[in-house]
Amino acid sequence: MEEYTILRQFADSWMLLLLFAFFIGIVIWVFRPGASKEYKDTANIPFRHQDKPATSEEARQ
């Protein structure tokens, strides 16, 4: 039972702080300056080749 209590206290304190810091880090990464260009490019992938599939030359770009 003592091991459970120790792990429970760790999860309630330090792990909570670690996961909160990880969450804040992800939010900062997503909203960092310059990220919007990358996200816009990724969002437009389905619309790049409407008429035909990409050729091997276009796929390298």
C-alpha cells in the first residue's frame, strides 16, 4: 500500500506539473511566429493537383 501512496502523490504533484508544462510547450510550438506558412502549405495539399496526379518531377518539388 505504501508504494501506491508514493506513486499517487507523485502523480498528483510532479506529474501534473510536467504534463502542464508539456501542454504549454505544445501551445507555444503551434502558435510560434512563422508557423502559419507551414500550416497553410499543409492545408492546401489536397488542392494542388486537381486535374491529374502529380508527375515524378512535380512530386520532387
